Amino acid sequence: MTRSESTSRRRVLASVGSGIAAAAAGCLGGGGLDGQPAYEDGNVGDVNASNVSSRSATQLSAASALAQQEPTASVTPLNPLELVEHEFVVEDGYLGSTVQGIVANTGRNRIQTVEVRTRIYNGSGNVLGRYLASTGDLDGGSSWEFQVVVLEAPSDVADYDITVLGTPS
């Protein structure tokens, strides 16, 4: 084999490899242009924070134990995962601020891990915190009702955004 045949062969193999990688990324889809997940805006609405009592130290400790803040590294945007609905809800007691909703697996295959990520903002647009909820083994054609526990006081929260990611089986 000549040197030019070897170089041409490498170029063809590199092109094919790049094409396969691009096709696989397109199948997983759903992310932003920079490879990051695409977030959609949430609306806090008219939360009457004056009617919500602050969490006690015991309640805050219980909420902190439930609040997930460490994202899973193996999840990526997946086209079959759809945020059907979501809303900011203030619960009584230790739960306090939450983001609740439904995720659907619109595909036929089971998703091994599903993770809903939220970013919580104050009135100045600064991120107050990042919180998530996760579940395993979401079958194709099924849905999951999630609840993200947020540690910020309802009166401090002006906006949030949200995305859903997963790991295929």
C-alpha cells in the first residue's frame, strides 16, 4: 500500500467515524448547540410567601436530607424523554419550596436513569441553587411524577428553569 492510499484510507475512516458519532448524537438529541442540555423556563407565579412559614431547624434538616444536588454524570438529553408539565409549588411543613411535574418516556425502550434538573433564581437573575430529582427504569410509554425539593425560601425564589436527561438501557 502506498503512502497516499494509506492517507486516503485514514481520511475515509475518520469521516465515517465522525458521521457515526454525529448520527448517534442526533439520535440522542435534545441538547443545546454547545452540547449542554436545553433548559425551559418555569414560572413561579403568585406565591403568597407571607402565608408560608419558615422551616424550623428540624424541618430544614429533613428537607436537606431529601434535596438532591449532585447530578449524575452519565445522563444526557434523550429525545424520548419529555417534560409534560411542571410548576413551582409551596408545600406545608418541611418540604417548603418544590418543583413538581410529570416526565414521559415517549419511546418504546426503557430508560435506565431519568434525572430532572432545576436551577433556581432570585429576582436579580442570580442562581440561588441547583436541585434535581431522579428515578430509575422508566419503561417506554410510561410517565413519572417528580418532585424536586428546593432549599430556598419561597420568598427568595423569582424564577426557575428545568430540563430532563437520561441514560438509555
